[in-house]
Amino acid sequence: MRILALVFSLMAMPVWASSFDRPIPQAQSATAEFWFALGSLGLIAALYLVHRLVSRK
């Protein structure tokens, strides 16, 4: 049991961990911007329809 604890403690040493590399943000493509604009317009239309549905008496 003592040997097992020693093995696990050696395996958990920070020496084995790799350093964190920050992700580099990439530029947005025209296709992504088009779909974002289309989704935004769809969301605005849905919000307007919900507004009309809720405000009716």
C-alpha cells in the first residue's frame, strides 16, 4: 500500500503537466458574419411576434 501511494504521488507531480497555451482568436469569415446577421434578424422577428402575441387582449 505504501508503494502504491508513492507511485501515485510521483505520477501526480507537476513536472508531468504541460504548460497552458492561450488560444489565439481567429478572424471571422464572411460566411460566419452572414449567418450571424441572419440569426440576429430571426431573433428580432421572433421577439416581435412574441410581443404581438402577449400584448393582444
